Amino acid sequence: MSDKAVGHDGYGKDADACVSVPDVPRIRAGTVLAALRRAMTLDEVIASQRAATAPLLVPTRNCWRLERGARLAFLIDGDAYYRALRDVFARARHSIFIVAWDIDSRAVLVPSGAGDGLPEKLGDFLDALVRRQKSLRIYALGWDFAMLYAFEREWLPVYKLDWRTHRRFSFRLDAHHPVYASHHQKVIVVDDSVAFVGGLDITQRRWDTSEHRADEPLRRDPGGAPYGPFHDVQVVVDGEAARALGELVRTRWLRSGARKPRGRPVSIPDLWPRGVDVDLGNLDLAIARTEPRFEGNEAIGEIRQLHLDAIARARRFIFMENQYFTSPLIADALAARLREPDAPEIVLLTHRDQCGWLEESTMGVLRARAQRRVVAADARGRFAAYFPEPAGVEDGCINIHSKVLVVDDDFLTVGSANLNNRSMGLDTECNIAVEARGDPAMAQAIAGLRNRLLGEHLGVDPVAFARRLDETGSLIGTIESLRGNARTLTPLGADSVSELDTPLVDAALMDPEAPVDPDTLLDDFVPEETRPPARDRLVGIAAFIFVLAVLAAAWRFSPLHQWLNLDALVDVGDRIEEMPMTPLVVLGAYVLAGLLVMPVMLVITVTGIVFGPLVGGVYALAGSMLSGIVTYAIGRKLGRETVRRFAGKRLNAITRGLAKRGLLTMILVRVVPVAPFTVVNVVAGASHIGLRDFVLGTALGMLPGIVATVVFVDRLIAAVRHPGPKTIALLTLIAAVLIATALLVHRRLAAQGRDAPAH
């Protein structure tokens, strides 16, 4: 990427400067009358009066670059996007770059059948393309996702999209980001000629039509299970703008640690998706980014500044369609506009429910807080929030996943950035933006997208919506007058999750706006005086492995094997496993061990020896969870004061952390050995952490250690029973990997902690 591509001038100004943009002149009455005689809409009047104002889009302030686009089209919902994408993919000649939050090889772009003679599933389809077109190379980059998303993602994606595909098809998982961040960009560039930008990944559970039928038979995941209606927006563009996006994705590919892509960028004369109508032509298109500060690269906050500048420029309408609305910065900017005497109308479209209880009890709470900030400033009824409901189902909901902001008919931005803190400063994001600058065709296209989206959700034709908007002069009034169809918009109250809005939900933790210092995070949950130094923990891990190895050697080469017969122990385990009540016996043993405060890792080790890595691992996790729940219940029964009286200063500090931030503290105290397993359980119960947070935190925190222990023990037994170069080498390798992983994790956290700003 050129120096122009990585400039950051103007970033990091104070909050007052962020929202200060040149004012827009008032519209004269004579101009309005003249416009009405020519049947111009009031939106077009405003656009015509803005020709002489300062531009909103300014490179190095709120965008990376302004590039010329020959054509631009809006692709609303997955059916339109995936059809266009497959068409362009099939005609690619030289390169396909895919940068995404998630990529699933099982995704089917056209569920009804593409009919082009190529495989339907994404992985097989892309592999067939590189085998058919000898000059084509494909580079796919997904986020190396966090453990919390493991059950939502395809397992072994590297194997399915890289190892078993053609050598000219390269797939990587990108973990090159600060702690707690993610790669969230959704950009695809084909032959540096056509680019797609928006909120859609090519993964499962994204496809839907704009009808969003509740009973859509084609809306099924790779396992055949149906899922609910899903809405998103993507943009396709060509020309110089596509080439600039090609630079962006190549830079991301290189920063991930992958090899430099082969060949030079080569453009194809006309690769525009067939059947896609052009919404805008010959336009200046801005590319805006969010990137966190990391490993010497400065933070980029163009998208944050872009939203603040656009909100400050609004005169009549601010329309937002977004998956999340949790950013206090955006909420405060909107509230500031609502306090003005001539405040614009503000309409927010989002989904009613978050995805799952964890997101509902975190992001749902934060959305309610942000919404209340805006409502508190709305003295004249200029703000309204809605969620869409599909036809044909009672109490249904459409999953709004799009990220769209339209201001008047003068500005719009579409991309991957949500209206939350993460998208404004922590995750990698990419948006495109355009402004009309007095051009009537541009103004019509910008207003047209807003009207298409609102018309879709209200079940009315976009032309009818535009006509009613001209009649009422009010965006909120138009929506209210058109509500009530089978498909409709329903008001979203700010008190919808008020029962969950407790001090336990911390925005700085659940929705951070900057890289988190790992040491600061750990200090906040587990005070430094309550945990041993990192070196001591690593020595403990190494000592545990060494002791097991010494015991194994002693058993093999000393009379110890005569006193303790390993084969007999395993045979006992086999007999226990054949008993009808085996699971109850094992679970009961874990509960008894917990009540006797026996070291849980010792019990897990024995379980691995007796039952092997697979069954033993399942028993170990289930037994640990049951033992934890029982001793948790004891702590809850004893009460906080009783436990505090006997716990001492060290555990009392943990009690405060558990009471303040239960789930993540629970995960951390499982990873960091601050106290015996049983003691932590009792303290957690006394701290009144929710059972759900306790169970989930225990499972996530203990699973890696359980897997590592049973696998190591299994290989240890194999080396003892059948000593030889291969078994000894494999055991040594596993032990080295365990120790090296602990060292590398500690060093990386320390390095990222030094690199991250104090937060």
C-alpha cells in the first residue's frame, strides 16, 4: 500500500473538533416555490442548495481515499448479493480476494440451483474455478475466531478450504489483532475490477430474499435446519474504487503473515455482475476504515469521524439501519442534535432481540442504555426506533444485520461497521460512502436506498413510500401512516430489557472502544495480590508434566510397577465402563472429590488414565461441572458474610471481582490458579454470581486444560506400555507444545499489553 494509503493526518482530535463541520445555509422561500413549480421534492431542494458548501468527505479526516467509481449498485439481502457474487466469481480471470469475518465452505450461494454446471457449495465451487481457469488465484482471509464462536463456525476450515483444495486456492485465518478484537471487514475484490463491500459474509445462515417470508423453504443451514428471516445490504462498485479496495485487501493479507500474493493487479474490461442495474454512475466514492493500534501501526478512526460529521451535517432526516446501537459517542451526538431547536428527525431500525441470552444480557442492555440517552434529549418527538416483523408469523422478527446510515438525501454509508464501540475503534472495519454535493441524480439514488429499505420493511412500494413522504414532509409521520400491513415496523421501546440493565454489564468490557491491556484486564478481575506471578504458574505447569513423566519412568524401570499395575488399573476402568451405572458412579466420584477439596486436576488425570482421552475427557468435563454446581450451591447457601469470614483477604478480593463481572472473572479464575477448585466454587456461590454465568465460565475456562491433560496422559500411558522412539518422541513433543504454548501466550499477552494504550 502506498504512503497515501496509510496516512492518518487529522485523526485523534478532541470531541468538540470531531463534530465541528461547516454549517449549511438556510433554504430561501423563493427557492422552494420555484422548485415546487418544477415538481422537485424538498430533498432535491436541499441538495441543490448544498453545491457551494464544504464537502463532507475529506481524506485523512473521515475517509482513507476518494476514488472514482464507474458504476455502483445496492444489493439488498443475501439472494441478490450471492447471485451477483457467483456470477462475477465464475468469470474471474486472475484473482479473487475474500476478506471476511467468517467464510464457510458449506455455504450455498444460490439455494434454488445456479444452473451453471459448477458445484453448489462455496468451497467446492471456488476450488473448481481455480482448476478450470489456470491463470486464476484465490486468496481467502477469515478471522481466527474466539472460542465463544466455536459452535457457530465450521470446524476445521483450514483443512476444508486450504489443505484439500488446489494449490492456487489459499485460505488463512487471521489472528493479527489486539486481545479482544476481531477482523470484521467484509470486502471481496475480483480481478481488481469489481468490488463488493457491506455487512454480509459468505457463510451459513445469511441467505434470504427481500420478501423475508416466515416459511421460506430454501432458508436452511448446512445441516438442513431452518433459520429465521435475515436482512443485510451490500454494495458493488467498479472502476478506480475497486482497484483501491484491491490495495486494501492485499495489505490485510500481508499483515496476517501470509505470503505476498503472486502477480501484479490486472483489471478486466467489463466484469460487472450480469442482471444488476446500476444505481449510480461516475461518482466519487470514499473508503473509510477502522483499525486498532497494534504492533507499531497507528489507530485509524475514519469511520467514527465519518459518522460524527454526517450526524452534524443533517438537516431533515437521519436514517440508521444497523445490527447494533450501543455506542455512547454516537448516542451523544444524536442527543446533541435533538436538543437543537430545528433538530432533524432520527429513525433507527434494528432487530428486536439479540442473538441468544448472552448477547441479549450484554449488547441488549447496552442498546437500551444508548437508546435512553437519545430519548432523554428528545423533547419534541423527533426520534423513533423500530424493528421489522415478517408476514405470516405471530410475534416474529427479522434479523437486521445491515450497517447503513443515510443523512437527508445528501449522504450515505454502507459497510461492515456497527454503531457500537468495537466498530468505532477496536475491530477492523471497512465502509464506503458517497455524498450528492447538489447532484440531483445522486440525491435521488441516496434517497432511493432509504425508501427501498423502509418500503421493504413496511410492505409497500418504494415509490408509494416516497410519494407519502413528500405529502407528510416527515419521515416518522410517513412510517406511522404506513404501519399495520402484514409486514410492518413496530416501535422498539427503550425499556424492553430494563430488567437486565444492572451494574454487572460494563460497556468498557462488553463493548470496548480500544485495545484492552491484558494485565489491566486481569488486575480488574483478579487482583494482583491474589494470583502467583506468571513465572511461578509456568514453573507449576512444567513441574506437573515433569512429575508425571518421572512417575511413568519409575513405573517402567523400578519395582513400582509390581505394586501398581497400570494394566490392572485400566482393566478396572474397562469393567467400570461396562457397568450400567458408570456415568453416575463417575459423576458421584467427582462430587465426593469436590466435597473433600481434592485437587481437580488429579481427578481429571485419573479419569484420563482409566477411560482414555475421548470418554475420559467427556467424563472429566461433566464431572467437574457437576462438582462445581454442588459446591457453588453450598456457597450460595452459606451466604457471602459467612464465606468472607473464613476466606481471608485473598479470596475476598476475588469475591468482589465475581460480584462485579461474573462471567469473565469466572473464566479467568479457572485459567489462573488463584485457589483450589472447590474453594473458588464456594466463593462464586457466595458472591451471588448467576448460575448461568458460573456454568458457562467454568466450562470455557476448564475445557482447554481438560483436553490438554487427558491427551497428555493418554500419550504418557502409550509411552510406558510400548516404549520406543516414536512414542517417546511424540510424548516429548506434546509436553514441549504444552509448555511452549504457555510461554508464547504469556509473551504475546505481555507484548500486546505493552503495545495497547492504557484503557
